[in-house]
Amino acid sequence: MEETTCERVEEGLRGRWAKRLFTPFAKAIVRYKLVEEGDRIAVCISGGKDSMLLAKLFQELKRHNKFPFELVFMAMDPGYSPENRKRIEENADLLGIPLTIFGSDIFENVYGVEKSPCYLCARMRRGHLYAKAKELGCNKIALGHHYDDVIETILMGMLYGGQMQTMMPRVDSAHFEGMRLIRPMYLVREDDIKAWRDFYGLEFLRCACKFTERREEEKLSVPTAALTSKRQRVKELIRELKKENPEVEQNIFMSAENVNLSTVIAYKDKSGVKRYFWEE
């Protein structure tokens, strides 16, 4: 009997892809204490390659877990086209992911916003995910951000925001008491995720919002530079730097761990107050 795609993917995470995907996933969970006994985790699926892989990695972890925890796989439909929603549902079935889908009107609310629509969309999505996860009895939501997202965020903060910060592996919610966001793919490389996707011939969603669709329609009349996101520019910068220094990505990542406060002009404490070096 021929193996299904789901069986091939699961076997691959235990074999061919274990070192590149499951090992860094498990390492991040242990290093940053992301999963604890008694957790009920909402694995949030957008329909893209990252979140779909996150779901499969969690299923694999659940098979070998050393303590009890529960998983809920959920996806928010913020206003997808019928075709995009169908693709998410079909991929979930193909990969054996028991998906709960709930709706929202985020795309409609963001569509007319010209300034930072992606940022607003992300904030609104986060709130809806927290609310639904809490409704389902979860204490954590898991997102599919990976290593490359982390280092790009570090550079974006420095180059465009004038600050030194990064995307944290776990964050306690300020607005939903008792809820925590975790990023278990914190140490997984994007190139490895793409290679996994392509190996199995999987086709996932990219950004499927109405703003992106409108932007695609206007490409011929809008300057190329205006269509390039800050994150894409940073991706290209890192790619160029890597040509002369193969360790540049690791160095960017480690810079957020090796902060020496004695050589920093100022920093913000937990309350947000700026502290200068002469105050110490």
C-alpha cells in the first residue's frame, strides 16, 4: 500500500529532516522553556509553510513527550478568498492536522488603511488568536516565526527603528491574563523550511490579504522601491553580507544574547524608563 503524503512527512521528520527541523525545534523548546507540563497550546496556522510545519513538529513532539500537554490546531479566516480558504483546509487534511477554523473581518478593516496596514493586521490577528485560544481553554499560543525572522527583526529595529531589540522566543500577554505567546521554531532556518516544502511538493499560502492583491494589480504603475518591504530589503542586505562573511547570520543572532551593558550608552529597564551608563 502506497504511503500517504502525511505518512511520508511524518517519517521524514523522524529521519531525513530530523537534524535540520525537529532537532532545532526541540532545542528551542528546552532552551527557552516553551512547553511545560499541563499546557494546553493553541498552534496557530495561517496556511503558510512555517505554520504548517509548526503543526507537524508539534504532532511529532506530542508522540514522544515526557510529560502531559495538550494541543489545539486553529486557524483564523480574516477574510480569505474561497480559493485560499479551501487550500488551507485541503493542506490540513493532506497533512493530518485536525484544524479548527474561525472567522473575523480583519481584512475588511485593514483594507482602506494606507499607513502600515501589515503592522495593524498583525496586531489585530494577535488579539483574535489570544481571544479564541482562551475561549478554547488554552494558556499559550504558538506562532511559526523562525530564526531568519529573528535576525531580520534585530536589523530592522536598528536600521529603521533606532533601537536594539528582537523577536522574543516567549512573551506573556499584556492584555490576556495568564496567556503566553511562544515561538518554538526560533532556531529553525527558513532555507530548511523551504527545502522541506519543496521536497514533498507542498503548496502553501503566502500573504493572501486584499492589500497584497491590490498591490499586485498596481505593480505596473507603482515604483519598484515602494513595493519592497523593509523586511525584504533587510533579507537582501543579509544575503549580500553573507557572501563575504558566512557567519554573519549567526553573529547577528548572538548579538542579542551577548549584550554588554557596561558598553551600552543607555537601555530601557522593565518599566520602560531609559537608564544611562553614568547612573550605574
